[in-house]
Amino acid sequence: MQKVYEIAQLQALREKMQGSVGFVPTMGALHAGHLSLIRRAREENDHVIVSIFVNPTQFLEGEDFESYPRKEEADSEICRRAGIDLLFFPHAEALYEKDELRILAPAIRGYILEGEKRPGHFDGVLQVVMKLFNLTRPTRAYFGKKDAQQLALISQMVRNYFLPTEIVACEIVRDEKGLALSSRNAYLSDEEKQRALALSRALRLASERIGAGERDARKIEAVMEEALSETDKIDYAVAVRRDFQAIDEIEIGNTILLVAAWVGKTRLIDNLWL
Ligand code: PAF
């Protein structure tokens, strides 16, 4: 595995790659969820590039940019063991200049749910992903379904800008109790981890109700809200179409249940694709 910090080094090594390139963009603090993306990229491509960059433009004022876990040594070791070819650790100064040309998230889909709670967040995500795609020129790029709205917007960016990259959606990885893996779980105390299980429980209870025949989206949302009462604050508990349009009726095969809630000072998200 080669590890590079400079854009020119990355480009020189990318130039030499023949065949397909799988790319896994991350913000580091790698866990089994990231590893599942890396393994899939390894299986499906001739070369694998992973980037680790805590992207400042997708954090809002007052969010956890400064405290976001940074584990360069441990992450490098995980990538080396996973057999990737190239690990890219860019510096913010090299990726960004002042007063940049911006790609903006779409006015509606980029500003509901996560985008409503974190206005501008997706502008920053699309900005950095476009840069990373242009630098790594991947055949396939791997994203977790846990960030379902991010996945939808990146897929839309690829479509709208005719980018020659296939977006591969990968399943959510959970711990043995059902908590969806996230780098932010590191902020949770043991007691908070216990209460954080309310998110996956809400999704499970909702899917059981749907399994029993309930199709009314408002009733399913009420089931999820009730299950989330153990958390400290609910940001949303909704059923939407896979393209993030609002729905009244659950449609199996085209619905996502999404929850976001606070446990202590940590904001958690989870979802279930039906
Ligand atoms: O999902 C993430 O970790 C980040 O949003 C991404 C896609 C690496 C962009 O910074």
C-alpha cells in the first residue's frame, strides 16, 4: 500500500493504474462499516483507493469538526491489512482555495431532513466528493446506505454532471445489539449506547407493523416517534420514497424509513430500506 499526502503524488500513481479503480471516500476513524465498503471495492476492482479527509466544508458552525476522531496510524493499518493500493490523506489547503466555485445541493432534496437540520451540509459533501472523484477518477465509488440522503445526492450529482463513475450502495453494518456503526458512536457513554438502540428499535418496530399489513405512512411515523422517546431529542422519524419524495402510503420496494435523534450531545441517524 502506498500512502500519499500530496495531490501530485496521487495523480502520478493514479495515472499508472490500468483497469478498474474502486474508490472509498471516508473521513477516517474507520470501523467495520468502512471495512465492508473497502472489501467490496477490493472484490470488484483491479485497484482500490481510499481517502481520509475530515472535510471542513460539510461541518456547520458549532458542529464537531474539531473533535471529530482522527486516527491516522490505526486507519492506515486497517487499510494496509485490507489490501488497498493507495491511501490518500489530503490537506485542506491543497484541496481548497478561497472564494471557490461551488456545486450546490438541489434546492428541495438537499434542504429537507438532514439538509434542513444541517443547512449547507450537503453543499460541502458534494463539493469535496466532486474534487475527490476528479482526482481519483474511479470506475466505481462505494457509499454506505446509512447516509441515505448523501447517497441519493451523490448519485444525482453523477447523473447531472455525467460523471463516468458507478455509485455502489452498500448495506448498513450494525453491532451485535443493532446499533448502526458510525464514527460518532465513539462519543457515546455506555448508558447512552444503550439508549441509542432506540433508533434501530424504532425501525424494527415500524417494519414489523408494515409486515403486519400497515401501509399508512403517518401511522408508521408515529410508531417510530414513540420508540424514539428514550432519546433526548427527535430530529425526524419519517417514511419517504427512495427518491426522497414525501409519501402517504408505504410502497414495498420503494420506501425508506429514516430516523435522526440526539442521545446526550451526539446526533445519530439510521434508516431501513423497504
Ligand atoms: O460519508 C462521509 O464520510 C463523508 O460525507 C464523505 C462522503 C467522505 C465526504 O466527506
